[in-house]
Amino acid sequence: MKIFFAVLFSLFLVSEAFAVKSYKGYSKLPAPLAATKGESIYKESDCSMCHGEMGDGEGFLAAGLQPKPRDFTDFMQMNTVPDMAMINAIRDGLPGTAMPAHPDFNDEQIEELILYLRSLLAETYLTLNVCLSKSHVVDTGDSGLNLNDFRIIVDNPELINVEKDGKLLNISTKVKLDTIKALLEKRVTRTHIKLVEKDSTVSIISVRVHRCLR
């Protein structure tokens, strides 16, 4: 078993030299968004009639709809929804639901709307792409957050490790046999880091760990 693990690990290390994407090792946590174009689009397009003024899925039409409109403030509902799924739902609608298509929205409008919807879940939202066995640094300096005031919750502590270092979050992946086996099958696995102040989730960092193979 140790030999098998060593062979797999060496394949990952060698393959990183031929990675399709280049994954930078440093990101900045954005500052909380003020009023955005996305918020205007949300309100002017009557999204609130189903999804609610607060994006909680409790609009005045929601009671008569099956399935219920998505709750954008519910982490359990939103943590596995990628941006591409949201793009497709906004542009093309969702068959079998009350979600209509919006072919009149251009790419910029859809991007702004998604940024706003993500902001309903937390004040800031950041997506990271990292290779297995690589580390990543998130700089919180410009966000105005004091890491000493926040608890760090990692959805899958078996996949990544997170440590505070002043205004920096040092994120490292854990190379384990189960993780390697999973990535050999699906190329990428995801987890989330939440910065929580008291009972409020202030920031969410979505970490997408890639196997970085051709």
C-alpha cells in the first residue's frame, strides 16, 4: 500500500509540470461590496417576487410554487452550486420550475447578478483554484477584517489545512490516498472555508482542488 501511494503521489508531482492551467499561489480577499449593478438587476427584474427581497426564497409568489425558489442565503443550498450552473439558469431558465429564461441579459449583467447573489450568502465570497500538494495564501489586509475576531470553519478538514498568520490565511492541501483516488476520477474536488464572527458568516472562500493532469 505504501508503494502504491508513493507511485500515485509521484505521478501528481510530475504531472504538475504539465498542468493545463496555471494556479497562482496568492489572492486578496475582497472588501465587502456596496450597492452593485447586480442588486439593481435583481430588483428591476422582479426576481424578488419568487426569491424574496432578501434572497431567502420567500417572495410573495413562492408559496404556490413547486419546487420552491432557491434560497440564496442558505449555505447548504448554495455551497455546491457552481457559477456556471447559475449562469445557465439565469440565461436559459430551469425546466420543470418557475425559473424563466433571461436571454436579454448580456454576459456583464449576468456576472453582476451572480456577484450580488453570492453576496447574500456572506459579505465577501472568493473562489480559489489550487493544485493538490500546492499551498495558497489569502491576504485579508484590504478587506478590513481582523482575523483575531473570527473563527475559521473548514468544511472538509481532511482535504485542506488553514492557519492564521497576521492578516494572511495560509492554505495547504493534504495529500492523502483517498483524495488522490477521488481526483483520479473527477479531476476536481471542492471545500469551503468560512470566517465566522459570533453566529454570522462574514466571508466564504470556496477552494477547488484540482489534480492538475492533462
